[in-house]
Amino acid sequence: MQRIEIIGNVCDQAQIKEINNNQLISFSVAVNESFSQNGEKQTKTTFFDCSKWGNNTSVAQFIKKGDLIFVSGKPNNRAYQKEDGTIQVVNAINVYEIELLGSSNNQNKQQ
């Protein structure tokens, strides 16, 4: 089984979509990695598109831009060709678990 776990900041308010009588929560998370290069502190940010299927979408109202969040799920990276011919890779996660870490609602956890 493949599994990925990340902790990062929510990029935008979570969106809820209805597809074939099933609900989808979607949001993006930015994960920062700090390192030193030539004696200077550098930060690399990786973005993840997160999707959680299911009819329990109540957690979506608590996923706010800037909040610290833990996400666990299956990696689902995909690539596509942009108009200029370059290949763009999208880091995506099919979410199993969400835990809010940086919100006053951090007791709200969904599995």
C-alpha cells in the first residue's frame, strides 16, 4: 500500500462538489522545507492538491486558508502537457485522514 503524510498550510478555503450522488472535498496544501545552501537558509515549497470523497463533508467548513493541517492518504500524482509544450506534474493526494493542527477547532478530526 502506498501512503503519504504531510503537514502544511492550507492554500485556499476547501471546496465541496457533488459528483454522482457523492461529495468531494478539495483543497491545496503548501509544505515548506528549509535547508542551507552556500551558508544561506533556503526554503522550498511543494504544493499538494488534496481530494477526499465521502458524504461526511462537515470538516470542510473548518479548512481555512493559512491553517496548519495534517493530511494522510494515497499519492495520486499526475502529469499533463501545458500549452507551451512543457510537462507539468501535479502532486495529488487521495485523502484518508485530515487533522486540523493550527486552528481553534483542532479537536475536529475526520478519518
